[in-house]
Amino acid sequence: MMAETQEPISTPQYKPHPTETMKAALWMGRRQIEIAEVAKPSITEPADAIVRITHTTICGSDLYIYEGDLDRSMEKGRIVGHEAIGFVEKIGSAVNRLKVGDRVIILPIIACGHCRYCENQQFALCDTTNGSKEMENKYGYRLSGILGSSELMGGYSGDQAEYCRVPNADLTCIKAPNDISPKKLLGLADATTSAWHGCELAEVGKGDIVGVWGCGAVGLSIQRLAKLRGASRVFAVDKDQTRLQIAKSFGMTPVDVVAHPNVSDYILSIQPHGLDCGIEASGFRSINTPKHAAMRYMKAESDSGDTVHAVLKATRKGGHIALIGDFFCGTNDFPIGMLMEKGITVRGGQNFGPKYYPHLLNLVIEEKYDPSWMFTYDDEFENISEDYRLFARHQIPGGLKVCLTTKYGRQKYG
């Protein structure tokens, strides 16, 4: 018996333009992202906008698609990507907050704005934008649609392209000023929003001791935003030496998993009180012990529980934990007794995007936060196939994200 949900109201695939084409990044199989000429999108539903993309990037969660972790529910030829900015070219008849020519940040989460979850600003839990029966069977509920992902996430075309059809554009697009640099806005599309969501779920506040597992763009963003929210100390956990050095340069306390494989004991030796807030930002493929490596190899589990176990142990009694790194299925040896006996609160989930605006944009406008640091490399959009290969191997110059500029971004602001 599945939970009661509303029938989906969004159409995942766009109506192709009869004559005009664009370049787009397509998933063609495991480790195969190809640039191809495809039909440009047209307005498909009244609440749509067509956005001319100027800048896009690759997210860590795009690698689950690239590496084939979701290939059973992924369709060949799907346009990928969910982080982009650009200019509104067309709007549907039901769009009220945008006009042609507006500069916008495209958020990854597609929400209706009207169901009980959207009314509570839990936009990633939207009832009506994801028709996946597989998700409903797996979780008992459908969650929101996400741009550029698998059928599990609704099967929507993404925004690693020269144009994007944006469903429910009044919610999915955030209007932005023309005088802010592209990297500042692109950094807000997902990484900063997810990081703020992690801080919210873990209830990070003044004086807190925080531990963050993962020093990618999201993990480092969590660390910096935790400091902005008043955290007194932040532990940055990773095994990538370049990223640990970046964390150290930001004033964090780096914890090298290679040097200290028992991370929780190491943190407790420095901070006997434990963490007030623990945040997992590395995801289901983060493996630190032979046990979980073997279980994943034998397909005895799909999601490694190494980092979750460490976060639970290092977090103090009555503390708060947020799971922001993607987890999809199940893990073995979950320390449920530790969770229960320590009275820890654990929350997880995709970010609630629109809930955090205009606050996050205002932080950038007022120069209180600048997310452009996460882009350590610049390239042209047409080279995205090679950039996926580099990103998957932690070989992007500078160690973090690439800012990809389309031909429209190479013109002055579109």
C-alpha cells in the first residue's frame, strides 16, 4: 500500500522546436557524456520558461549518472545537468514573476508550490512533479522532480545545454542582478543552497563545534557557511590533500582520513565534548574501511555506511546530524543502537531551494558571502565531455569545480 499522493502535473520532456537546434550534453552510457546538436526546447506547459544558458557546471551528484550508478533508470540521450544561469528568452502564459530578458539562477529542484509539502516550504518533497513509480515503490512516496537526472527523479531534461526548458519557472528560477559576476550566481544554483540546507538541518548556530565529512564544493560551502552562522570550530574530513589544504586555508581544522582512518576517535581525542553538529557531505560512494568496500563489491549493500557511522560516533549526546551527501538505497551494519541511545537527531534530504531565497542572494549582493571560490577552473561548454572525465578523477585544475561558459556567456551577459 503506497502513501496517498497527488497525480503528477508536470511533463518531464520538453516539446522540441520544429526548426531551431542547440548544443547539449547527453548521457550515452557509463562514462559517456557527448555534446550533440539537438532540438531547442519550446514552451511545453503554461508555467514554463525557456532560458538561454550562459554558464553551467558539473556537480558531484552528476557523477552518479556519469559512473552508471543510476543507469537502470537513466535513458540514453538524456540532457544532463542541474546547475546553470542565464537569461529568460520566453515565458508561458501562467508565468507571473519573470519577464523576457531577466537574468536568472536555475534551481535543480522542480516543485509545484501548491501541495501540502510546498506550502510548508519543503519543496524537495513536492507531491506532484515526479511520476516515478520506482521511487514510490522504493520509498513509499514520490519526491520532487530534479533537472537532468534519471527516471527515478522524474526524467527531466537538464541544463548542461545552450537552452533549458524550466518547468514551474516562477519557483525554479531566481531573478538575479545583471551586475553580479557569473561565478557568484552559478555558485548559488545548487552547492551553496545545499550547504545552507545542511546547516539548517543540523541546526548550526553560534558557538557550535561542527564536523563536515567531505571537502568538495558542497562540503567546503557547509564549512564556510557554518562559520558565517557562528560556529566556533569546524572539522573538515577528507582524504583529498588538495581539498584539505583548501579547507585549512579557510580556517577549518583538517582531518586526513588516510592519516587518521578512525576519524571519530581522532576527533574525540581533540574535542572530547564531541560535535554539536555532524554533517555528511560525501555520499554513498565514500568508502573508508575494507568491510564496506567488500560489501559493495559483493553487492551486499548499495550505499556505504562508513561516513554515517563515523558521524554518529563523533557527534555528542543529543546532537544533530544532517545527511546532505546523496544516499539512495541501503547499507549494512547501521549503528541504530548508537543513534537511539545517544538521543541524536538525524535529518536528510535534497535542498528546499526557493525557501532560502532571497536570503542567500542577499548575502552575495551585500558582499557577506562570495561562492565564486569554488570554481577553480574555467572552460568552454563545448569541452564538457573532457571536463567530466577530469572531474570524475579529481583532476580538475585547482581541485574543485569547473565554470563552463556557453557561446552566449562568451558574449557580454548574454
